Amino acid sequence: MNPVDISIPHPSLPPLTSVLPAEPLLLMGAGPVPVPAEVARAGGMVINHLGDSMNMVVRHIKELTRYAFQTRDEHIFGVSGPASAAMEMAVGNLLWPGRRVLVLKNGWFSGRFAEMARGVGAEVSTLEVPEGNPVTAEMVEARLQQERFDVVTMVQGETSCGVWTRDLESIVALARRHGALTVVDAVCTLTTMPLQKDQWGIDVVFTGSQKGLSSLPGVSLIAFSAAAWAVTESRPGPRPHWCLDAVRAEGFWGRHEYHYTAPVPGLLALHEALRLIGEETLERRFERHRQSSLALQTGIEAMGLRLATPADFRLDAVVAIEVPAGIDDARARRYMSSMFKVEIAGAFGLNIVRIGQMGEQCRSPNLFRVLHALGVAMNNEGARLDLSAGMGAMEAHLARWAERVP
Ligand SMILES: Cc1ncc(COP(=O)(O)O)c(C=O)c1O
């Protein structure tokens, strides 16, 4: 036999363990976020994706997801892919040529629905407000009185600018009254603040794993109401997706049959993340997010920075901070990262920086580390912030909360 001719030499590269920092960066941006030890451990395992253990994991994930979404839906899927894949599953299964969608847009992520819907040939109308503002029920009602839609899409929280769709429940009710299905993106908000899928009448809701759930990136979750499922099944003609086709996905998630090779470590990790959420309880988790975020907001303002979003519709999950005039925020963020090993997020075009308050980010030591690093980095750039005042105000808030917690 002739020797195999390997003409392209193998690259000689160091193992990751020698190039990644010994102490990982503290991820205080808009996701991914740090994960609990149980989640990290589960995410390091591979088991047979069609065996009995996996079948149990799948059943548990569905049960735990029902708790997180507050739904009794039958049709619940873990999707192999980021939250955008779940968004694509919602869009691709409810919309096709001839169907009409109203996209409520107030930022980068809510606008993504429109791009996807155009891609599948739907007729797309957009109700757009300037980034940094919420779409209100009044605006939606006015639009629904003029035109008929099959589907209305919205975000519960617009991560790109830290805005909460405060009127979500009323908007969902309005859409229902006008005969439209609703799709809600709860990517940055799920388990950080209340969402009641069944009680509010939401048809499809989805989330990612790497934000409020504090799990590994790469797997997302989605649930379909009976009405949304009926529309999905009624789609005429050949079904264009394979991985993102909900009817095919029901094979694995409903009947434990092969659809595609499931993302096993991501699902095991998600199982643990959801189980920990159940252990904590949603009530306590919402309060932890509320108080942690409020403490951070208080510290930021006391230090002398301004929050970008008015309190009326400010998200807890993502705190948007105005960058003071003349400050180079990219350089400040690089300094935070190199000096303090803390990362926060910039923004897509707005003059803000964003600090995440999702899942494991909402722990007091993380708050002190990120606020201090932010203050030092901004002052290095020429801001005149009072770090002591900021840290003191934040600590006082956390101490008052600790006193109230039984
Ligand atoms: C509100 C919202 N929707 C959708 C996405 C897209 O998620 P992914 O990057 O996991 O696809 C994000 C990501 O930040 C988000 O914050």
C-alpha cells in the first residue's frame, strides 16, 4: 500500500488549558452568564441521546419548562441552537406566503422577527418605536383596528436597550381579541421576572439557555399552545425546515424517536439549570433579580452615572447606562476586562454600556466587583465618579434586603 500523502501539515497549537485564563472572566454582560457548578458538570457529559436516561431527561425538561413558562402546553421543544433558532422555529412554523404578521419593534432583537418573517415569504408589517422606548397597548390597539394579522410578535424585554414591554399582557389580550396568534421572545427575561404563558394567553413563547436560566449557550426552549399547534400542523405544501420543523421535532420531544442527534450535554446542563430554578422557586428568583438589579441601579446612580431607561419601563435583567460625554467606553471595558477580569457589554449603535442581571449574575460579590471595576475604568477615562458613594449605596440596599429575607 502506498503511504498516504498528507500534504497539508498539522498546525501545532497549544491546548486551550494553556491559553485560557486560569480564572475565567466574570461575565456581567448581556449573556452568556456564569453557570452554577451543577450545570457545568452536567454539560461535560455525553449519554446516548435515544436511551432510557435521555428519555427521562427529556420528560423532566418538559415538566420543568412548564413551570418556568407557567404553562400546561403539550408541545414543548428544546432546540439545538441559540435563542434565534427558537425564534426561527416560531416564525417558520406559523408563517408562510400569504400569512400576515405584525412585528412590534423597539430594538435590535424585536426587529429580527421581521427579517425572519420576510425570509419565509410572509407579509410583514412593523409597528416601530424609537429604540429605548416600549411599544404600548394603545399603539397596538390602534394598529389592530386598521388591519388584520395572523400573528403578532413581541419581546418581553429588549436586551439591546434595556426596555421592558410593560403592556405585554394587554397586548397579548388585544391580539387574541383580533384573532391573531402571539409570539413572545422571553430570551433575556425568563425567570428574571413574571411571565404567565397560559394565564396571559400567549401562544408561543421561547427563550435561550444562556441568560436568565444560567445554562450553557447553544440550546433554546419553545412552547406552542394548542391553537398555535393547529396552525403549525395545517401548513400547506412541503415543510421547508428539517431541524426547525416543529412537527418533526415532536418525534423526539413527544415520542422519543430520532429526529436529529440531540445536543446531549446542552440538554443535561439545561435540566440542571431548570431543576435549580424549581428548587429556588420562581417567587424567590424574581425577588432576587429585582433586589439585585435595584441595588446595582442605586449604586450606579449614586456613583454619578445616569441610567438610560426610565424607571417605568426599565428591565431588571439588563441595566443600560449612559456613557458620559467624552468617554471611550470600549477602552473602559477593555480595562475592566484586563485589570479586574470583569466583562460588561457595549451596545449596537447606542451610546450606552449594559450590565446583565440574569441568573448567576445576581449575586452580591459579582455586584461589588462589577460596580467597582466600572467606576475605576470610567474614571481612568476622565469621568469624575464617586466610587465610595456608589459602593456604599449599593451595599445599603443589599443590607436592607438581607434584613427582610427570612
Ligand atoms: C431579547 C433577545 N432575543 C433574541 C436574542 C438572540 O439570542 P441568541 O444570540 O441566543 O440567538 C437575544 C440575544 O441576546 C435577546 O437578548
